[in-house]
Amino acid sequence: MTDADPHVLAPGLAPTPFTAAEIRRGCPAGRVSVVRHPEGLTAIRFAEDDEEGAWIEDTPLDESGQPAGPVERERSTWLELQAHAAFPADDTTIDRVQLEGPLGTRSCLRYTVRRGDAVLVFWFAVDLPGMPIRLERTEDGIARVALEVVAVSGLPQAP
């Protein structure tokens, strides 16, 4: 008997790029991702963590990187974070690609997900377990970057 693949959360879903355990190891307390999105910049910080999950703080930033609004704090389990990248297998294509961007050139898993008339493309850097480093949405033939990670700090040290 073989164990189920921890990347597949349920029948009919494509494998996720990272397991809950991989996200936990890659997102310790103190990890910060600075994300550019249409509304501006946000710092996403893992404030506290334990074996079940983490408290995550979102802070809006001004263009100089300084806090520019109230901090929103929310608790998520590691499994909930993994489930954010669980897409229907029939609507999802997964490719290994290189992505050049603000974080340099990164080896990524590119998830192309069809949702009705829209196509969402997520790039997950294989060396940065957690959120995608880029998300692009194409609708009516127009591609728009919905988010892009422009800086990451507080990463765990390699053993």
C-alpha cells in the first residue's frame, strides 16, 4: 500500500506546488514578502508560527517601503495556506519554467488555471515555499499582472 501524495488535497484537484509541511518550513516567523499589486505595495509578514499554522500580518506600504496604513492580522493553518493553490485538475496546466523579475531569475512551477472566460497564471518559485511570486490574469485577451513579489526577507537558513 502506498501513501497518498501530500501535494494532492482531494480527488479531482491538481497537485499543489508545496505541501503544508514545506510551507511551514519555508515561512518561519519573521519571513516578509513585499508584494506589488494594482493598489500599491503590501508587506506580508509571518508574525508568529506553531505546528498548526501562523499569524500573518498585512501592512500597506508607501512607495518608499514605509508603513502607510493599519496592519491587518489573520490566523491561517498550514493546510489552509496549501489549499490556496489547490485548483481543479481538469482546468490546470503545470509547467517548469524560469521567471525573470524583481527577485532575479527563479526556477518556477507555472500553474495556468482556466476559470470561465479568464485565465490565471501563477508562478511559484520552487525555492520559496508559500505564495506565488507572480500572478497574472488574462480576460478579454488582455493580460494584467495582479501581483508580484518584489522582495523577500527572513528566509530560513539552509542546514
